[in-house]
Amino acid sequence: MHAVHQLEEDAGAPLIASPLPQTSGLSIARRTSDINLIKMTASASDIAEIIARSIAAIIGVGPGTGRAVSLRFAREGFSVALVGRTASKSKSIEDEIKSIPSFQGKVASFSADVTQESSLRKAFSDIREQLGDPEVLVYNASGFARGGILDLKTADVEGALRSSTLGALISVQEVLPAQVKNKKGTVIFTGATASKKGSAGFAGFAIGKWGLRALAESTAREFGPQGVHVSHVIIDGVIDVENKDIDGRIDPEGIADTYWHLHSQHPSAWTFELELRPYREKW
Ligand SMILES: NC(=O)c1ccc[n+]([C@@H]2O[C@H](COP(=O)([O-])OP(=O)(O)OC[C@H]3O[C@@H](n4cnc5c(N)ncnc54)[C@H](OP(=O)(O)O)[C@@H]3O)[C@@H](O)[C@H]2O)c1
């Protein structure tokens, strides 16, 4: 670590008073300034190989946020695991990632339903076997039960809760042991307006999203001190899922930029929660 500190001083960056939670050569490459340090001492192919060993698992991959975040981490050199129920959806994103000229990592799709514990645990077991332990987990799947309080069916609400919250609990249980062992990891949960607001007619969504936020907070408090950065991002607006550049909607690329930034943050200044909304959103 001393050599790293010395290099930082040489590069004009302030010395870090206490050691970073990460200690391996690979783990110090998570910040831009660290990558610049490694560039001073390693060849381009070494750097590409180091970063390609990092794996991001995106749970809930569709054309909006899931696609944009997967592409963003792939462009940054990560290997990517895409998890969803529909193979054709993730396959087309897999093909897009493979066509990124600079992409040197691996990408693979895993079919799973997050509401089914055995299905989701099997997906993580396959991810570990085919790609390795995820350094980054983005939990993006969610469920919605329609109706007012008097109309809600308990089975539908249970399904929403399983998608939005229990699937997230299972997912963090699958990735945290290796992240703690490696002393590095990022977990990002995708929230919504309903994460903090139970609107009339939206209980069947808000119950799951509030639960997700509670899970995020508890996970951050328990695992932050063990070197895992946990964030919850409230998406307060309508996402431009079809990427039609609709003014007043949230561009998924903007969300992906934010997720990459969260992953790249210095451990002495981690963000737990962010709210993203379009400039025109009334709130
Ligand atoms: N869209 C919005 O306007 C909006 C606004 C605020 C917040 N959000 C939140 O943002 C996140 C991403 O939304 P998005 O619209 O951009 O979606 P997206 O990333 O384009 O796609 C999410 C994907 O999750 C997968 N998924 C859903 N249920 C699943 C299940 N039970 N098991 C496995 N995969 C499942 C679906 O794919 P399969 O059908 O193939 O499984 C879906 O395409 C969600 O958490 C959502 O609540 C969305």
C-alpha cells in the first residue's frame, strides 16, 4: 500500500490517511485515479485483463435501465451476467455487448424468475461457474400489483413483493460472501417514486419498493464497514424505456452514468441514496 500512496503523492493527489478497504492489485483499480496509477506501471493488455476479470451481474434486464447499465459496465471493461425471464431480450443485449469494439470481457445470459428462489439461486450458481464472483450487483427487477386497497389480491401483492424485495434479498445473499472475502463490491438497488411514497392505487408497487429500500439500508449499514458499497437509487420519473429520446422522460443512459459513478466512488465518500428525476419533473 505504501507504494500506491507514494504514487498518489507523485500524481498530485492527496495522500489517503487510512488504508482503502480494498487491498489487492485488482481492487485498487476501482477509481479513475487508481486506474491512472496502474496505467503508470502496467501495459494496456494487463489493464484490460485486470478489469475484464471484474464481473457485473444485472438482475432484471430489459430494454431500458437493464440494457443501458449492462452496456455501460461492458464498455468500462467488465464481464457481464444478464439475468431475466425472456431469453430473446437478454440475447439481443448480449449481441450488442459483443459488438462493442473494445469489449474484451465475457457476457452471458441466464434465464431466471426472481420470484422463484430456486430459479434465482441456480442463476447465481451458473454465473459463478461460468464467469466468476460478481464484484457488482445491480438489482433492477420489480413487480406491480394493480388496484386500490380494497381490490388488491394478496397473491398479486405477494408476487410484487417477491419481485421487488425478496429477489433482491436472495441476490445479495448470493454475492455478499465473495464481496466481503475480496474486500470489494458494489450493490445498487433500483428504486422508484414509490420507494418513499405510497400513492393511492399504488400500494401493490410501494409495498415492494419500500421493502427494497429497507433492505438496502440494512445491507449498507451491515456491509459498508466490510468494504461493500451499497446504494439505493430512487428513479423519480418515467424512464424512456424504448430509447425514443422523449423529453421529460429519464434517459436510461443517464441512469447508467450514475450507476457507474456510484461504483467508481472513493470509499471515503460513498453515496448511499440518490434521487434522479428529469429537469421538468414536478415533485
Ligand atoms: N420504467 C419506468 O418508468 C420506471 C420508473 C421508475 C422506476 N422504475 C424502476 O426501474 C427499474 C427498471 O425499470 P425499466 O422499465 O427500465 O426496466 P428494464 O430495465 O428495461 O427491464 C427490467 C426487466 O426486469 C425483468 N424482470 C421483471 N420481473 C422479473 C422476474 N420476476 N424475474 C426476472 N426478471 C424479471 C423483465 O424482463 P423479463 O420479462 O425478460 O423477465 C424486465 O424487462 C425497475 O425496478 C422499475 O421499478 C421504472
